[in-house]
Amino acid sequence: MNRRIFLRGLGGACVAAPFLGSLTDRTVMAQPVTPPKRLIVMYTHYGCITTRWFPRKSHGPLTAADLQSTTLKHLAPYVDKLLMPRGIRAMNEWTVGLERGQGNDRHLQVNGSYFTCHPVTPNSDDPFSFDQATKFNAKPTGPSLDHVIARQLSPQGIPLLLNTAGQNDGAFSAISYSAAETLFKGLNASQAFSSLTGIFEPGKPTSPDTYAAMRGKSVLDIVKDDLQRLERLDMSRADKQKLAAWKELLDATGSVVASSQCDASLAMALGATQENVDLASTTPSVDDRLTRRISDGLDGADLHSNLAVLAAACNANPVIFLKYPGTFLFKGLGLEYESASISGRLDSANITGTCVPGVLDMLLKIDDYYARKFAHLVGQLNRIDEGDGTLLDNCAAVWFQDVSDGCARNLNNMPILQAGSAGGYFKTGWAVNVDDGSPDLTTGNSEITCAPGTSDQVDGVSQETGTDPSLANAPINKYFCNLMNALGVKAGTDGFPAKGGSEPVTHFGRYDRTEDFIGGGTNPSTIHDPGEFTALRANA
């Protein structure tokens, strides 16, 4: 057989049936193959001004009017395709008194635990220690979500991680780990573009079976269900022998992974060109790479988003993470202080002091910028037709933030926004309070200091700008289970994701209570609340 195998959506039954004479009077049809599901994550640092980010409605159908007065107003055109899970807590919160996590670093341990739900090691019980090993080099004791999914669904078993500012983050702000204590460094625009070069050919539409082949499945795996249906039919011995020979042939040749047939014009339409990539990679300063215009309507961050869209459209990888940088100076927004400091309302890394004048307006500029970037990503995904809907409809595009309020650095009441239903798996057009179902969950206290008429003294120790820690504590692990099940990840009999498994995913990480992280792994591994959030499902 030719090494380049193009199934073009025929399916095993349609391919095999013409060769089986005893079935000529029967109608054997391949089952329709749906487009693949993808996860696209946009991850930003230092939280947000929650009082402006969240709509007032925490549970119920969302309307464009609900978003108009918020930071999310740029997403109003897509409100019917949005899902806002409310009441969720991320893991391993840093506090001065070690009430809700380890004492390593208020940035490092949160980022390291965010997508792993594992503690970091080596552990520290001194929140103010400057020991280099624990302060800047501790790493989680398990793999992150992107790698757990990629092991089952991605070519070569690795995700696509795009660093939007061209930076390779150290453990301080890293989020991706291929295994325990094993940091995974992503790609910049130039590297990502090179990895995508050659995956599309003009004028050749990509078939659903080619999608599956690109996900690392053999041809036999793709048509297995169709062939099993044929084997159950009444047929002659000769045809059974032919069918067995057909399976043997597929098994011998089907390890060849089909090339994608994406149209190169799509890359051009997305601005994914060598010229734009070169411009985005050679800006005078790293601080300009996110916001600098490289063509009409396209800045450095948008180019990375468009590369993610191209990768998703071609299904070059169903697991795509867009990582925005930590400790970044947004010169393009006219700011003079880097993002980490002003998230704490100060001009330094301290957690107490006097407010930087106008700091809330500065933070709202950054929040607005991120909202526009997510709206751009969503809009591009929604422009591309796929199956009975759009590419967005077959994705779960999720904007995660490392914390809720940047000054309090609290992990309860997390601001999370999803676009797309992942092929109808998720409910859309809703805010869903998975904690207690109330429609009026607090939006936090972000404006209690540094706003006109309020105190000008910052107290990050008390976490007063955050949310009462007794509220909005549904574990983020359960949402990760939702995402994995939506994409088709399977678990072993224990409910944890496992390659070769056949069960739904019900468990993820080491702990799902932030208090269990205290001590850095001294508590027994426990998932107290297994399963996914059924309220987020389309049929709920």
C-alpha cells in the first residue's frame, strides 16, 4: 500500500464491504464520524479585579446585558457559547499562617499545583524564607493536566504549549510538567510555526478519520468499531477469511500516521506567516512582544492565539495551552510598573505598604487586555466552519487565572470562563454556581482598598481584597474531570486517568482540599469529592 493513507471518512465498513460477496444484498453503512474535540487553555497571572470581572448573576442563563458592565463585555457577542463555572477553588493557597497550603512561595506553589493538584517539593513551612531550593526551585510531585490528556490523545503524547511572550518560564511561574518535578518548556511563535509547517496541503479537506490518525491512532484503531460490526454479521467462511486478511493488512500498514490536509489559505487568513512570525520574534524588547502591532489587527499575543487556532483546525494537537508571562511590564498599555507588583497594589514585591496612585485603573487595563485577547481567540475559533457548527463548538476554550484577586492571592471564587461546548458535552449560555447553586455569589472585595474613598494602605496578609474563605470552595479537580471526559480521556478502575483505560475519569491529582497540601505531601493521597460537576453538562 502507498505509505500515505487517506481514508477520507469512509470508515472500515465502507472500505471492507465491497470485498465481501455474501453481504452484497445487505446495506452496511459506516457510522458518521464526528469532528474531534480540543482543549485550548489561556492562562494568565495575578488574577483580576473580581468586582468588575464577574457578572452579578452567578447562576442562570447569561445574556449580553449581563456582560456589558463587566470586564467581559468583549465576549458579549459570543454569550450563547459561553459557560462560566462559579464557586470553584484551586489548590495549595499560600497564607502567612499556613491555613490553606504550603509555605514555599505565593506564586511558585500556586502555579506548580494549579494543573497538577499536587504539592510542590521540597516543602517549606516558612512563608518568608528565601531559601533558593524552596523559594524558586520547588516543583510539583505529579504531572500537569495538559500532559495527562496528551498521553492519551496527542501525537507523540505531548501537548502544545505556546509561550506568548517568547519566554521560557522557570519554576516560579511554570504551569506545565510532564512528570513529577519535570518542567516542560513550551514554544515561542517561531518554534510553533516551524512545528506546524508542512501539515497542510492546498485544496485537500481534512477527513475525520485523518484527524484520528493524526491523534496517534493506527488505521486499524480508527475502523475497529466498523469492522467489529461486520464480524457480527452472518457471512460466509470465505468472507470471514477476507475480513481477517483485511484486518491483518491494516494492522501491518496502519502505523503510518496520515498527514493533515489543511488548506494553506487558512494559515494565510490567520496571519500565520513567516513574515509575521519573524516580526513577533524580533521586537526590540521582550516587554513589547505581547502588545506590539505586527500587522493590521494583529499583535504578538494574537499571533500566538492564531497559531493555536491553526493547530486546532488542523488537529495537529488536541491539547493546546497559551501561557501568558509572569512579571511582565505592559509598555504597550502605557504602564510603568510590572504586573506582579501592581497586582498587589504596590510598586514592589512587598505585601504591605501604600497604594500606587491609580493602581486599580492600571489593573483594569490589564484585565481588559486579557479579555480582548480571549475574545479574539474565541472569535477566530468561531469563524471556522466544522461539521454542523464551528471549530469553537468542538472545543473547550478556557481562560484560567492563577488566582482570584491578585492582592489577596486567594484561590476560592476563581474567575474561570469557558467558550465552546466540546461537541455538545457542556452547557453553554450559562453561569453555573457549582458550589451551592445560588444566583448571587459574591464577586469578591477587590475594590476595598486603593479605590477613591477607601483605605490607601495595602494589607496582603489579611487577604481582605479576596473572598471569605468559607465561600466558593468546590474543588477545581472536578472541573478537570469534566474537561477530560469531554475530550474522551479514559480512566482505570480507580477513576484516575490511565492510558488503555475504559472508565470515565472521576479522580485527578493528589488532593482536592487545599488544606491537605499543608506539609507538602505528608497527608495521605485523598480525593474527597470524586467525579465531575454534573451541573456543567449539557443535559443537566
